[in-house]
Amino acid sequence: MIQEHSPLLTDLYQLTMMQAYYDKGMQEEAVFEFFFRDFPDNRRFLIACGLQQALQYLESIQFSDEDIDYLRRDGRFHDTFLNQLREFSFTGDIHAMAEGTIFFSHEPILRVTAPLPQAQLVETRLINILQFQTMIASKAARMTRLLPDTLLIDYGLRRSHGAEAGVMAARGAYCGGFAGTATVLAGKMFNIPTYGTMAHSFIQAHDSEEEAFYDFATSHPENCVLLLDTYNTERAVERVVTLSRKLKQQDITIKGVRLDSGDMVQLSKKVRTVLDENGLQEILIFASGDMDEYSLQKFVDNNAPVDGFGIGSKLTTSADHPYFDCAYKLVEFKGRGRRKLAESKSTWPGRKQVFRSFSKFSKFAGDILGLTDEQHGSTSLIHHYMKNGKTITPLPPLEEARAFAMEQMRQLPADIDRSAYRYPVTPSEKLEEYARQVTKELEERNR
């Protein structure tokens, strides 16, 4: 079983650099920032997610005797360094955007301030936590925006890339606006509403479809959703009509029916017609399958009468963009600004704040990327969450982060989806001047 707080959940070069830092006495304060570079063309914004797990990791990380023994057997590390690791704990500060915050390219969503070896070691796991949940929350938000009044449920655990990914995808999807998940452990861990009824195997295990429907309805009278497409969808909905009359005599109401294959746009219309003609307007239609925002668009374009969707593989893997270009970069060391100058991957030096302004209609009007000591008379997005290795600002429940994300989606500019539109993120004059100063110093020292 993977230990999610293990210090060995990292890249080897973090440890090799860490030993060199210790050997050379380089333990002064360093500042790293985590940000996303240019977004894919079809991602106009992202939603910050994963801060809770990042803070939990930083509070818990320590080297066990087994870890030390493994590193000793590896042969790359000397005993002095290994003995120092026995006393390791994270003692730094964390500033970050609140979970559920909408952000844009090159805006830092998390800042680590800690002794250099500590800040270096945690890079890999922090990227791992924050990139994934942010990616899934942002994918979910695209579907939420398309169908804001429709029940959207995460169905993706079974095809996720591992257990942790499946659970954290459920968390990210909920933050991005989904109504719940089929993953029971995510429901327990994060208080996410859970949804689920039956699989085709339940129908197949019975001698007849009618018997399967009746058995499930009487076993789950408050949550009776029947799967229609095991054999023949159109015959199945007729059976639902007949069964509904029988069940009403037992005070059981069929809550919904689910489609899982075929031309679900056309099938949903046929099913809705049959149900309505028989006075069963209260029965909802739920669809599941290989879906994402692109296939959901077809349901919208064709006015398909579907009340909810189960979204699986393409959500949990963010299938159209399964990774994002993000980075964790040193921006200050020993009180001096640091930056990367490489072509196409240059970075801004110094500790930064993101300042957001709003229009008179409470829509996002633009962001300023500035230094932390600046004042721009607008909303500051980065806040202090951890001091000396301990969380000082309790995170709100996930439900509040979800509500925050949904409110911000309503505040996005009207032009956000236009192909030529780019949300304005402007570096402040002070940041630009500081960057020129740091660049000059670096060039002089590295001639």
C-alpha cells in the first residue's frame, strides 16, 4: 500500500540535491512557487484544488527507520546526511489560493517558504497533488458550465489510474461543481453525496428482467433507479410502466431509469415519450457511458430529455488533456530574487501576489501579477495557510470550496469562451522592474 505522506514519494534528484545542500551548508530560506504555464487552447481557466492534501502531507512528512535503511542500501548517501534525515520535519510557511479559486496562466497558486533542503524535497509530491486535483476540478467545471442545472455524478473510479487517483478525482470533480460520486470511500472521507443503483449483472443474474426490476425496487424502495439497456431498451421501458402500477399498490415509486448504451439522445426521447404517455412524468432519465463535455454537447444541441449523467473514464483521466504544463520554481534564495531565463520557460522572480479586479457587474475584469508588498486596491487571491510547519488557517469544508467555485464561474467574463479571447493577466510595473534587475545580476554573475 502506498504511503501518501512518505518522504520517498519523490524523485531521486530531490534527495541527491538535498544531500549536496546539507554538505555545503545551504540551508538558508528559499521561496518556491507553483504555477501553470500556458493553458491548452480549450481551457480558458483552471480551478485550484488539492490544498487540503498538500497541507496534510507537509504536516506529516518524516523519514522512518525503514526509509533510512533503504537509502543506506541504495549507496548514494553518506551516514551524516542519513542521520540528519532522522530529524527531518517541514518547518516552513505556505501561502496559497483558496481551494475553488479560478486562476489563469502563470499565476502562482501555492508558495513554499522554507529552508532550501526542505522546500526542494517536497516539490514532486506537491506537484503530484495539486496538478491532478486541479486538472480534474477544471475538467468537471467545463461540464458543470455546460449543464448547470443537471445532475452530474462522478463514475470514474474503476478506470482511474490507481486508488488514490480515483478518490481524489471524486474530490476534484465535486469541487468543480459535480453533485456527487459513486466512489463510496470519497463519500466517507470528504462528505461527498454518493449515488448508485444497479449494474447489468443484477439484471442478468435474474431469470427475467421483470423479476430483476421488482426485486431491486422492493429492496430499495427509496432509491429505485432501473437500468434499461441490458437486453432491449424499448421493451424495458414498457416493463417499467407495467411495474410502476404494481409498485404503487405497495407505496413504492420508481425514481428513475438509466441508459448506458446505444444512441442515448434518441433513446432518451423515446423513453420520455413512453413514460409521459403513461402519466409517469416524475420518473427521471439518467444516462451514463463514455462521456465528457464534448459528448454532452450533443445532448444539449438535440434537447435530449436527460435529467442526469454519470461521467466516468474521460473525467477521471482528463482524457482530452491528461496532464498540464505546470512548474514549481525557485523565485528567491537568501533574500535575493531568482529566476529561470531559458527561452519559452522564463519565470518571474520574487514572492508574488495576484490582485483581481471586478467590473461594475461583478464580473472578473482582469488580474495583476505583482510582488507581495504591492497594493492595488483589488482582491488579493493568495493567503497564508501554514506557519512554521503548522496549519494556521483552517480550510473550509469541501462543500464551501465547491460553492465558491460555482460562484466564480458565474463571475467569468462573457467573452471567456471566445476563441480569440485571452483573460488579461498583467505583470505590475514593480514586478517588471524587479525582473530586469534580477536578470542583470544573473547575467553579470554567469558570464
